[in-house]
Amino acid sequence: MARRAVVGYGLALMLLLGAAAHGKEKPEKPLNINTATVEELQQLPGVGKVIAQRIVRHREVSGKFRSVDELVVIRGISRRKLEAMRPYVTVEAKEAEEAKERD
């Protein structure tokens, strides 16, 4: 019985590693989180359809992001995940200034 468990864990590990090897292609240039679509946001590391939808919904309800750091308010985005995403996301300077002026 213990041998079956080890074999089962080994098989699960191989499947996970195989899935990681076929990971999604990261964006060529940083995505503007204030204009990116759900489909574009899904290119980011650790972001699937649900988190991408949450980002867009937050933007629609609360207005544009002033900083990439604000992504941590999205359920499912931890500081660790944000650091993995950081090289691939941006907030345009002009948009950030406009958002600050509204406050």
C-alpha cells in the first residue's frame, strides 16, 4: 500500500512538472494593468482567468490603479505573486497622475 502511494505521488509530480514545462508565454513587454484585457492579463505568471477577471472588475469598480503595488488588494494576489508579476506589469505615468488628481 505504501508503494502505491509513492508511485501515485511520483506520477502526480511528473504531471505537475510537465505542466510547468508547457507554461504560458510571458508578455514581450510589460502590460498596462489599467488597459489590459482579461486575455492579456492571463499571460502573467500566476494569473488565470479568475484572477484576471478580478483585476478588470476592480479597475471598473474602483478606477484605475495608481501603482502596480495596488494589485495586492486583489484576492489571489499575494506579495510573492506580485513580485513574480512585477517585471511584466506597469501603470502608465500619465494615468497614475490622473488617478491621483481624482483623489
